[in-house]
Amino acid sequence: MLYTFYMRYLESRHCDGIINDPRYEEIINRINLDQSAFEPYPEESPLFFACRSVIIDNVARQFITGNPLATIASFGSGLDFRFNRIDNGSIQWYDIDLPEAIEIRRAIFTQSEREHSIPSSALDISWSSRVKCKTPLLFIAEGLLMYFSPVEIKNLLEFLSGTYPGSVLLLDASTTLYNTTTAKGTTYPYLKKMCSLWKWSVNSAHELEGYCPGLSVAGEWHPMEMFGSRMPRNLKDLLASEELPGFVKEQIMGMTTVYLLKLGPHTNSKSRASGDVPDDLVDTIFSG
């Protein structure tokens, strides 16, 4: 939670940062964070975490545009203040996180009447009894699911699909190659410690869809594709190499992917519930 927040804070201070919000500085000062605990860190980390957040923010806004009275449930919100960034004045928002994290959030953030905190693991499905809404919902799981086992992921997806058919889940996942090489080969102590806790990876949309019947990937985006001119020199040289096959370069760019997953049985019906995911969402062009 703190590493993710610190990376976003660093990006918000960058002269060309894709996020620029004074609240990061304010919160850093309030929690008295020992920043040295996370250093050194990879050059691209602040930009990566910011790009991932921007992608998820933009997809969430697209969902809200189609469903102005949307209900959104965010698993493992940590110190993120996404509600404040994307709120349209009408949505209902649920932060579902471990009790320790919720306690920290309550000490830092002022909650509106449309924000609700549920101190619970995402795996403890009793949280669902406190989420009051009509489907479809938007679920968000950013920087979370890699800490769960494949069996836990399967059980969670089956529950969400069976309980909230027609809803959608925004999640990020890294490939097995990335998780393995980072956990074993990185020279950054804190990152190595963090990645050693990761239990889950997914290598394609097809693999993700296989976790339970009725799942379909409606969109996927690679945070690294947003790096542009700020691509680190080592990665830029690697991707520019004529000796490196194209499919390998694609794997490098897609080592971490944000997926938009439609939940529940697939339907070919032309009718669509208000707020359902538009078929052309995969073609959405993100700015920034």
C-alpha cells in the first residue's frame, strides 16, 4: 500500500508527471512516511504506477458516463483517492480493504455520504451483504490480485460472476515471466521483498477467461505503452534492437496488463442494461 502510494507521489512531483495532484504531498506529510524504506527503486516505477492508475481512472469514467448512478466497489483501495478523481456527484462508492487499511483511510480522508468503507478482505464474501446496489457494478482491483493464489482468484471470480452477472471487473495482472524474474533477479531490496509475496500471474486474456464460465475480456491495456519519450534507456535500447524478435518485444510491453473483465453469462441480446460495457470500449483512446 505504501510503496504504491509513494511511487504515485514521486510521479506527481516529476516535471513531466502524468499525474499532478497536491494531495499526494499533503498525505505524505501527514503519515510521516519513511521514504528511505523504498529506495532504491527502478527508474520506471513511479511512471508505471501512475500510468496504471490513469488507465483505470479513464475506464472507470467511461463506465460512469454510461451509468451516471453507478455503484463502484474498490478492492484493496489502500491510500488511493480515486473516488475524488472520478466522482460525478451521483455515484455510490465502496472501499473494501483490510481493517488496518480502512483505519488509516478513516484517519486521513474525509468521507462523503456516498462513500462507504467495509473493513474486509476481498476474499471474505460477507462484504457483499453491505453493498447496496442494482447491477451492473464496476469492481476495481488494482495492485491486489497478485497476492492471492490461483484457487482464491478462481473462487472470487466465480462468486462475482454468479452474484453480479453483467457487471465488470477492472484488474491488473503481470505475466509469469515478469513475476518470476522480478522476485528472483531484481537488485532492488524492497521490490524483491514485495514481489516474493506474489502468488498469481496470467499470461493472456484467453487464460484469464478460462478461470470460470461466462467471463470475457472486453479490453486490455499496457501501462508501458504510455511511457513515450520517458521510456528508460535500457528498455528503449532493448525494444529498438533489430536482433530481438517482434513477439518478444510485445511480451516486454505487455508484462503487466490492465484487463476489463465482463462477469457472468455471455449474451448476444441486443438489449443492454443501463451502464453495461459498450462493445467498442476496447477501442477507447487514452490521453496522457
